[in-house]
Amino acid sequence: MVPLGHYLILSAILFGTGTIGVFLRRNVITVLLSIEVMLNAVNLAFIAFGRTMGSVDGQVIMFFVVTVAAAEAAVGLALVIALFRHRESLNPDMFTSLKW
Amino acid sequence: MLLLIPVLPFLGFLINLTLGRRLAKTVSGGVACLAMFGAFVVSAASVWSLVQMPPAERGVFLEVAPWIESGTLSLPFALRLDPLGSLMILVVTGIGFLIHVYSTAYMREERDSEYARYFSYLNLFAAFMLVLVLGASFPVMFVGWEGVGLCSYLLIGFWFTKTSASDAGKKAFIVNRIGDFGFLLGMFVVWTQFGSLDFQDVARLAGQLPPEATFGTISLATLLLFVGATGKSAQIPLHVWLPDAMEGPTPVSALIHAATMVTAGVYMIGRNAVLFGHAPETLAVVAAIGVATALMAGTIGLVQNDIKRVLAYSTVSQLGLMFVAMGVGAFAAGIFHLYTHAFFKALLFLGSGAVIHALAGEQDIRRMGGLRKELPITYWTFLTGALAISGVPFLSGFFSKDEILWKSFSGGHTFVWGVAVVASLLTAIYMFRLVFLTFHGEPPSAGSGVPAAGASHAVAGNDHDSGGGHLHDAPPAMAIVLVLLAIGSVFAGYIGVPAVIGGSNRIEHFLAPSFAAPGLEPGGEEGASPAEARGEMSHASEPKGEGGHTATGPANEEGDHDTELLLMAFSSGIALAGIGIAVFFFLRRRDAAARTAARFAGLHRLLLNKYYVDEVYDAAIVQPIKRTSDRALWRVVDAGLIDGSVNGAGSLVNGASAILRRLQTGSMRAYALSVFVGVVLILGYYVWR
């Protein structure tokens, strides 16, 4: 059986990848995708913990996270479409009008 | 039943307050008069049932509702009717009703809504005055005391579009406030001393103490209460508001500023007769202030030219006499004078109102004259009032004034007596000056050299203009009231005919229980009341204490009687002499009056300017307050400190946010980064601490 540490290292790598994606990519859709990667990294950690401890709690939380992620993706993509219609751009740095 | 007395006028007030502006004048005036008449009937019935009781236990107590319960203080809202109160409620409701009736005619030229407003104030005044009179404890009295002050303010400033009227209202209110402050403090001292605020309890507890030989707590309490009395009753030094209060409608001057409200101070002292009786120092102050006020107001009254102002100073002077009576311990005499004064002074004011009404708002007596023919009813009733107030024998004022003079003389206060005699001489002179200048002589032709009256003498711009130049005697509603009051002025005194000329001085016996400490054995009363110890209430104690007074002996009484008769003749002579002087100066030889005024020009100017009291107050109190308010309180404290700290707080937030708002970049990634860094920092803290 693969030890818990391996799962956690993979989860950390995925989370880091997602975070870097969120900060560095210049496309809103890619940013959303990166967020999905981060969420799934967390899901992986939950399931690994749950299996190691012999409990289904980790899987239950994972389902909740997947559900929320689906909703977030739907809303997020809708916003992206609206933004694109408005600004003809997907670069998040273009959307900075909500400031002082 | 007792509760109905103040509640009926209050209902009238509520009706006129809420519906008044939609009601016709007949209805709103009728409601007000009816309310007063109802109150009068109930009062009369209450007094009648009171008289039926045996003298020792005359008193009706009614606890309306629990009011203030705090610690050891348990104070119900309670009313009490006793002989003193019963006389007062009859005066307030009886004369009040007559003046309401008079007002229905006098105020007829007002608009409907104004008319209703006037009557609602008048009814409210009556309600508060009755609470003042019937209140069984200091705080209940204080409710009425404040309420009548409010109504006085509202009614003086009734024609509030006129600056002088609204100023006069404010002046009255503020000056009264000073007195009220003294009253409150006095009430607190009474509470700390006796632990009770009920008049009867206080009187009983005070009655058990010996009179204070030196200045003590009771002296302090009574002195503070007396400050309240000077404010309400316009005595030196707080007399300045009453003459200005003549800016109000004339019936208001008659009701509030002559017959009822201004006598509240006298009444209050009478109500606390036992307390004041235990503070001889305060009584001396009361007598001194009274006599000084009587003299000062009398002299000012000699030279004033506004018909109502003369009457106002006359009121101040007569109130001074009442305080003299209180000060020499002759409480019954003071209250008796209060009662008779209510009749003839109301009559005189209403008579002057009829003159003003007839002359379309003219109040300057130099522009009057020869009105006797045109206004016969007014003339004869006014003359009756003038005779009564001057103390002409066998009219009401004679009995009451003479009683005061006699009590102060027999009490050994010869100096007080002397000044009071001068004051009553002055009374006769200025009253008949008024009569002669107004009703006798020739009507002055236009532009006869009298300086223009100016706007301040006209009643309100919109008032009485329909009268035009045409002279008319008082309309029926006014004439009837004048006649009734004239009858009262003649006969009201007969309830107090002194024993020496065959009367029985019923009023004094009737009032006596109100001035004695309740619940004391007749024997113990001797030492308790200093007034009695000085032999001034010998009549009063007759029904109670048989023992002590027979010792004075009939021979002594006999001698007193001769002196009393002599003094009575003397004061009658004084009254007639005053009238004679007035006849000489103001009827026969007007030029002599003018020459005298010219010879004593300085004195004349001093009197005409009312001893410059207003100017002194202005310079000593008003201007310093204004300057302090303007320079220190406004510019430094308000504009500097208060506004400065408020504005400083605002600009601090403003400046700080100008810098901090830069954090809101609008860049999504910057927010995400700050969230990420924050999470890392917090987690890092928990992992590595």
C-alpha cells in the first residue's frame, strides 16, 4: 500500500501548481482551471487521510467539495462570458475598475 | 369630586386644543366658560360640604394616584382641600369664570383658531392653578407652579408676532425660572430636614420644634421657598417681569397677572405658615422685601403713563403689602387681602381693558380723558375698584388693608407699618391719577403735544381695528362681568369685618386651622407658634386655646381696641388724603402736576425709568452673560474645542483613509495573493510557534 506521505506530497505539488497558476496565468479561464486543480489537491489529501484512518468522512467531504466546485465552475464561467462580452478580453489585469 | 375641579378646565383645554380651530367662536368660548363654570360649581359644593364639618377637622384629602416611589420617599399625587385652599379655589374658579366670560367679548376680533388657542391656554392655566392650590404636597404644588408659569409665558406672548410681546413672555419665563430654582432647593432642604414633603406632615413636624432663634435649616428652607415666592409674585428683586407681562391680552393680565397666579407666592407662604412661623429671620426678610416692594412699585406707579403698567405696578405694590402681612405673621390678613385684591384688581384690569377696547388699542393715559360720558358703565365700575383698592372705608380693600396695617402695628413693627401707610397713600394717589386722567378732563385733540405712542402701545396690529375711531362702552358680556366684579369689590370684605367695629372677622376664624400645626394639643400650641407668642393671632386661637389667652386680660384688649379704631380712622384718612392729592394734582390743577414733575426732574426720570432696575440687570447680568457666551463659550469652547474635536476626528479619518484606500487596487490577483500570504503566515505561526 502506498504510504500516506506520498499522497500528501502529490497533493502539495498539485496545490502548489494550482496556486502558481492562479497567480501567474493571464487568462481568466486558466485561472479558474487552476483553482479546480487546487480544490482537487485538497480532495486528494482528504481521501488519503480518510483511508489511512479507516473512516468515510474524508470521502464525504470530498463529495461536498466536488459539488461546490461544480457550482463555482458554472458561476465562474458565466461571469467569464459576461466579462468577455463587456471587455473583449480575458486578461484578469484588465478588470481592475473596482478600486478607489 | 375634588379631582373634578382641576380636571374640568383641563378637559376644556383638551377640547379647544384638538378641535378648537374647527369650532366657531361661540362653541370654543362656550366650552371654555362652561368648563370654568363647572369647576366653580364643584368648588362651591366642595367648600359648602367643608363648611358643614366641625372647624377642627375641616379638610378633604384625595389620593389620586401613586406618583413617586423611591427609597424612603413615597409620594402620592394627592389633593387636599382645607379652609385656605377653599378660599383660593373659589377665587380662582369664580373670578376665572368671570374673566372667561369677559374674554369671549374682548377677544372676539381674533380669528377662530386664535380664539380657540386663547381659550385653551386660559383653561390650561386654570387647571394648573387649581392643582397648585389643591396640591397636598410640595411636588404636587410644584407641578401647578410650573404649569401656571408656562401658561403665563404662552399668554403673555399670545400675540407672538409682536417682538415686544414675545420678549416679555421670555422675560417672564426666565425670571420665574430663577424663582423656581429657589423653590426646588427649598423643597430639597425641607425633605432633608423633615423626611416628608406633605404640607400637613411638615407642619406637624415643624410644630414640634421650637422656633429657630438663629439662622438654621428651617430658615434656610423658608428663605429658599421665599425666593420662589418672589419670582412668582413679582417681589424685589424678581419683580421686573410683571410690568412687561402687560403685553398679553388684558383679560390675561387680570386673571393671571393680578388676581390669581401672582398671588401664588403669598398662598405658598400661607400654606407653610407653621414652617415660616418657625423662622423669624425669614419672616423679617419677607416683611422687609414686601415693604420695599410696596413702596418702590407704588412710587413707580405714580408716574407711568401706560394704563396697564400703572395697574401692574399697583399689583406689585399690593402683593408687597400681602408679603408684609405674611412677614409680620398675620397670615390670615395676607390671605384676606389676596382675596379682596383679586376682586378689585381684576375689576380694574378689566375696566382698563374696556377702555383699551373702546379706544381701539390705545393704552397711553395722556391720550385719554373725558371718557366718563362715553363709557359710563366702565367709569362707574372702575371708580368702584379704585375706591376699593385705595382703602376707602367700608369697601372690601379697606377691611383687608386695614387688617394688615393693624397687625403690623400691633405686632410692634412700627417702621413696617409706617412704610405700609405711605404705600397705601401712594396707592390712593396713583389709582385716582388713573381715574382722573382717563375718565375726567378733556379728550386730548390730535397732536396735542403728547409724543407719539409708538407701536409698543398698540395692542396687536390685527386687534381691535374694527373699533375705528368710534367710542363704545363695554359690550354686554364685558359690562356684566364689570358690574359683578364691582359688586364683589364692594361686598367681598364683609366676610372679614374686624371685631372692633362689630364684625366677627369670620374669615380669620375660618382660615385659622390652615395656619396652625395639626395634631397638637391646644396647650402645646402656645410655644409652638411664634406668631401667636407675639400675640398676633389672638383671634385665630380663640376657638382652640381657651387657656393661655384669657391671661392678657380684658383691660388690655380694651386699650387695643381704642388703638385699632384710631388706626382705622387714620388709614381711612390716609386713603382720603391720597384721593384728595390726586384731585388737586390731576383734576383741578394739572399744571401743578407738571410743575412738580419739572422741579423734581431727576426723581421723575428715575421713577419713569423704574429706578433703572432693568438697566442695572442688563448691565450686571445680561450683558456679562452675553459677552461670556459670545467670546468664551461660543468662540472658544464651542467653535474651538467642541467643533474642533468633532472636525478633527473627521479629518483624521479622512487623511488616514486617503492613504489606506490605496490598498484597494481592484486587481483580483493582488487580493488573492494577500489572502494566500495571510493564510501562510497564520498557518506558519501555528506550525512553528
